[in-house]
Amino acid sequence: MAHVARELDLNAYYGPGTVMDKMNAVPGLKTSTAFFLFLRANLVVNPSAMSTPNMEPAPSHRLPPPSPSPLVTLDPPSNPVPDDLPPLSVGILSSETDKVDALNLVTDSVAQQRQSASKNLVFHPYLLSLLAVGLAIAYQYSWRIKRDLGMALMLHSGVVMIYLLTIRYFTGQYIQVAENMKWNWMVSEDGEEDTVIGVRFGKDLIGALVLRLEPNPNLSGKKRSRSSALRGGKGVIRAWTVKLKYRHKGVGVDMLHEAVKVTRDKCGRDAEVGFAKEHANSTVVLPEAFNGQLRKDEQRAAKTLERVLSEWEGSKRRRKH
């Protein structure tokens, strides 16, 4: 039986007198041969035990169905649509009460021009330069000459107050223009009342459009019925307004579509529709240099009507094809 070394002597490999002698001199540094044999036996891998891992995905029926995490909560929508939302309707107003309400909406829009005009004037470059001159004079007198802080504050506040009150005075004429609009404003020279289109949100009237149907000028002076005289005529929009809280939501566009529909039903499918030159909001109480915002609003309204008319023309071409 062969002799099995119980200890591994490093001198057999490195020779005597080396550093290994000193290491072998320490009993704790002698490595057991049994440890190396055990390590070698565990490092030997049986080739038959090796196999290619199964990379196929597990069938879905083996996986448990996902369950909602108790940590995840779904918040309800911040602005849910109520179930009892009132309907939105567009149509011609026939009763006198409804027409009066529409006229009140128009006069309110005229009075609201005071606010937009005042805001435009407050930040207008021409007037701001005058305000700067007034503040400079107040500063020169109260601080550079008198050296009085209280006087400086009082004069500067007075200049700003006079600036705002002057603007309020000149724009206040819009209130008078609105008060002058009476029922006869919606009656033409031949005694025909204008067509009033309204938008209702439930029972509330939130938008109004005043449409005047002008007869064919070639038939003027001839005795014809109202319906036949309108053939070949045109529609003129004299007022178009929506309550402040409902603006920029498409309500005004719906009224323009209805105005085009009514005009072409009465005057012919090719009848023209446009805004009146002297519409309800066309009255100016300020010099033309300060009416820039009003002109921009008119251009925006004209472009909106052009888009509506182009949509009608497109739908008419599609019906032909």
C-alpha cells in the first residue's frame, strides 16, 4: 500500500533553506493535504451532468394571474362630466322675451369694451411716455428740490391716480353707447325685424347673433313677397357675442354656422354672408391710434367667418361628388 502524505511539505518544491523553511516551522502554516484532496474532488465535474439550459418561455397557464397591488390607487378625474349636464342648443329665437335677452347680451358686450379699451390705454406706449414725464416732474420737485419724502410719495401717487382716472373718463363713453341700443336697433328701414340666433345652455341664453337678411337689390321697387325678394340677397351679421365664461369654447362658431345655414335657406345656396361695417361693437369713442385692439378683434372675427364659409363650400363639393 502506497504511503499517503498527511501533510504537504513545501520544502519538497522550493528546497531547504528558503523562506518555505520558515513557513513550515510554524505549525499553523502547514496546509493539510486532505483539504487539497477534498477541493480537487469537488472541482471535478461530471460531463454527463452538464446539459443545455432550457431557454423556452414558460407557458402562460403556469403563471398566476396578475393581481392589483394594494399600494396602487387610481384617483378619480378632477373634473368629471356630470350625468345631468344640460343640453346645448342653437337655433332661431322667436319669442319677444328671448330676443330681449339676446339684445341685453349684445349691450353687455358693448359695455365690456370699456374694460378692454382701458387695459389697452394703460399700457399704450404713447400714454406711458406721458406718465413717465409726469412722474419725472413730480420727482424733480418733491425730492430734488424739496427733499421731502412724504411729498414725493403724495405727488407720485397723485400722478398715477390722475392717469387712471383720465383713462376711465374717456372709456366710460362705451357705457352710454350700450344704453342707447334699444329695440328699434334690430328693426330695418322697411320695418322687418332682424333674425336673432341664440345658443342655450340648458335654460340660460349664453350667446346671441343678430342677422339681417337683405333682399336682392335688383328686385327693389317691385311688389314681391318677402320670401321671393330674399332670393339672391345676402346675410349681414350685425352683432355676435357670447358670455365671458363661455368664450373660446366653440359657441360662437356654432352660431356662425347657423347664420350661414339660415341665410342660404332664405337667400339661396350661393348667398353671401358677412359682417356689417357698422356692427354693434364698431362704435369707437377714442382716436384711431388707440383702437388697435378693436381692429384686431374685427380681423379675427372675419377670419373665423371665412373658415366657416370654406367648410360649407367643402361640404357642398363633397355632396356633388
